[in-house]
Amino acid sequence: MATFSIITAKDANSLSSILVFMTLLLLFIALVLGVFRFRILQVKQDGQKLQAYYNAKSGMQRALERLNDSPSWKGGRLSLFSGDTTSVWVERKLYGGVERLKIHSKVRNERVVLIALLGTAKRKLLDAAFVSADIRTQWTLAGNTEIEGTVYLPAGNWNQQVLPNDGRLPGRHKGKVRPLKASELLKLDVEFLQEQFNQNLNQQDGSTRIEGGTIKPELLDQNEPISVIGDVVLHADSTVRLKHPINWFIDGSITLASEVHFMPGSRIFCTGNLQVIDQIFAQDIWMQSGKQITLSGGLMNGQIWAKEKINLKGNLSLTYPSFVYLTGYEYNRKRFGEIILGNRVSVDGWIFYPPNPKRQDDVGFLKFESGAKVRGAVLNYNRTEGEVWIEGTFLTAGFSFYESPQYYLNWLRDVRIFPSARPTPFDLPLITEDKRPYRILTWYQE
Amino acid sequence: MVSRVEEGGFSLAEVSIALALWVILILGAAGILWRVMSSEEVQRNSIAQNLAVRYLSRAEAGLVVGEERFVEGNWQIVRKGTSYTRSWYWEVKVFRAGKKYFELKSIQYRAPVFEE
């Protein structure tokens, strides 16, 4: 038989307690379920991110293929795999001595952006240890020189002489000596770089314009380009870690007086001097000065371009792929320019000091202080001096040192060149007439 | 208030308690089941992703071509590498008990050599 109940005050209390208890319990259960649902979603998102990453990597390869097929390709959508609709979006931008590709990949809501820097394939000449950039010069080994690998000499052999008053061995070369023909030298496209250099100096398109002076670096930490009028000193009391890839255009000189960590893809162009007093840390940075660049230490890779002088000193390590480029300048019908590598400096990449376009009297030079090392290639179409230490290729138009009572020209003294110590793959920035085949120099995730 | 309870009947409070216990029991059981299932599912997805990356990386590094099948514990991995004139293509699929858990694809361009 059916029963009927009439709620008493006691029952009502019990009921409300139960309802409260049930609500709390349901909330707890919902929370637990929510946490697990979140974990499942997270793992799925990880999977999508992973697929987006591999798609971006594949997109980078497809873009490289596309560029080698049609160098005028401006970027755009690229299909990846036959049989499905997976695609990536590629932005292409000429970026100094490299092509810079930005590859956007998306799987559901997960996005990955990769940056790839493209150069050109290494030319055969750069398999050599030493190349004379002047096809008339006679070369002599001297002092503690050690060269391992093929050398290209105009005469097809070393000039056999011993340095006067020098009791040491007359240098050592292990490898082939080949005669050098003018046609074998690299077909350079210096104008290509020079045009960009000039454009950068005139670039004052910053949406934000500020007056120079002493400024805290954080104030210039913006995504948007910034133009600075006049000389500027960036100083902070402690280490500065910039949060954006900055674009600074300075009509004047800039001095970085504090330790600064840059975001990848940062650019600093100035018409005057660019001086870094403290250490800097950067990846894929592009610095250009209309006069001189001085770096005093740190760890970075990127492009260092200047017109008059590049002074690398302190405990500075430029990692691969770094591109040091000096244009040189004209004064009183002579051609000047200096690159100085301090004794604790290492450059992994290329040092490029191109030939004099007007064939004026050259007084420019590249100097290695004792202990400075380049891993990659030195392409110096001017004079070199100092204790050259290269794990790679050394191309120079001349070499000089002074030993009382006279200057010696083109006696390779205390030079160490070991191309086999250079890691592979090793390719080139876009310094040659033929930019193809394009090669990936490096890439990273933005 | 007045209360009248007939013999053998249940009060509203008792009915509520019984109902609540049932709901708790069912939700609790479902929760535990979901927890166990989801925890395993999370782990499986994670393992499948790791396996796919590992087998793909090996193929990319060694430019491995051809179809290969691997077994790791309860997992089956199918890797297919194809060499085309201008590129390599790989795909890795990771299965468990016939169910596909994860898949990765990759291309590597066969860069031409510079001819001087």
C-alpha cells in the first residue's frame, strides 16, 4: 500500500543537509572529471602541436624546393602531402645576406611558426684551405705556419724561401697545390649586399619617433619599428631582457651600456657608430652601422655589417651562421676599412671584406690577434695580418707582417688553417651572383 | 507540524537519503571508471606521440626508405619511407590493438648540388 509522509522540521533539516552534501559531492566529482578532461585535451593538443611542428618543418623543405625551382616566388600557401589538404603559409623576405622564410603551420587550434635562414650552396673553391684572391701574388710559407688541405696559388707552387734571421721551421703545408685561374674565383655579387646596406641606412620608417639621449632599453622594447633621432645611450642598472624582436633605426650613434638579451630576429641599424660596452646575447640579430661597430663580449649569431670598422673584442662568441661584412670606404682616393678580431673572439660563419669596386689604392685590412679563431671561411679581398687561425677556408689578397727592419708581404707566417675541422654542412650567405641552389643555413621556432 | 507515518512506509527523508546514495554510487562509479579510462588514455596518447617522433627521427636521420613494421610491447608502429627524385617522404603510424593512436608525416627536400 502506498505511504504518505508529511515533512516534519526534523525531516526538512535532514533533507536540506543531504541536498547540500549532494551538491558539494557533485561539485567535487565535476572537478575531478574536469581535471581529467583537461589532461586528455592537453595531450591531444600536444599531439596537434607536434603535427603542426612537423608540418612546418616539411613546409620549410617544400619552400626550399619551390625557391630553387622559381627564385621569383614570393611566398604563399604550399600544399605539403599528396592525398590530403595539409598546407602551410610561407612569408619570404630578403634579409641581408640571407633569405628569411617564416613558415606558419596550424593543426586545429595549435599554431607553430618556424623561421628559416637560407643561403646558397658552398662553392667548390671553399673546399680549399687557402686561396690567393690576387692572381699575381707569389706566396711564401714562413714561421710556424701549418696548413692542411688544398691551396690555390697563382703560380701553382709555393715560393721557396726561408725568413731571414728566423731560426724556426719555414712553415708546413700538407696537401695539394693547384694553380689559380681568375675564372675559378668566386663570382661575387657585392652590389646585392651594398644596395641593402644603403637602403638600411636611409630607412627611417619607424612608427614611433623619439629623440636621442640616455634611455632605458626597456622603453624601446616594442614590436613596432622605432626611429631614434640623434645619438642614444641605452643604460640600465641590471641585465635587460627584451621581450620583443626589436627594430631600431638610429639616425646617429648608439651605445649599449648594459648587458642586453635580445629576442631572435632583432635589428639595429644606425648611421653612426654602434658600440656595445657590456655583453650581449642574441640569436638571428642584424646589426648595421654606417661607421663602426664595436662588440665587447657575449654569445650571439646573426649579421654584423659596417662601413668603416668592425672591432670584435672581449669574450665574444659569434656562433653559426654569423656573417661579418665590411663594405670599406673611400677617402682621399684611397680605400679604407678595418676588421679586428680580439684574442678571445671566435666567429663561426663568414667574414667577408669584398674587393675594392673602383680598384683604388687599398689600405684596408683584417687583423687576427693571437688566439682569435674563425670557423667557416674568411673571404678577405684585402690584406690580412696577425696570427690567423681558421678551421675552414682562408681567402685573402695579401698578407703582411713587420719584422725589423722590414715589412714582409705575402709571407704566410704563423698561420693555422684546418678545413677538415669545419663542421658540415657548411654553406654560404648570398654573396655570389648565382644565388641558387638555396640551402638552409639554420632554422628555429619562433 | 503534524506527522503521520503509516506502518511499513518510508519518510521523505529516508527516500531522499536512498536516492542520494544511489546517485552518489552511480556518479562515483562512473567517475572512477572515467578516471581509470582517461588516465590510461592520456598515457597511451602520450606514448604514441613519443613513439611516432622517435621512429620518424630515425628515418629522417638515416634517410630510411621502404615500409617497416615494428612492435614495442603492445604497440605496433608502421613506418613508410619513400624516395622521390626530388625529396624523401615519411609517414609513421602508431597503433594499439588495431586502433590508430597517432600519425606523423614529414618531407625532406633533396637539395641539388651546385654545378660549376
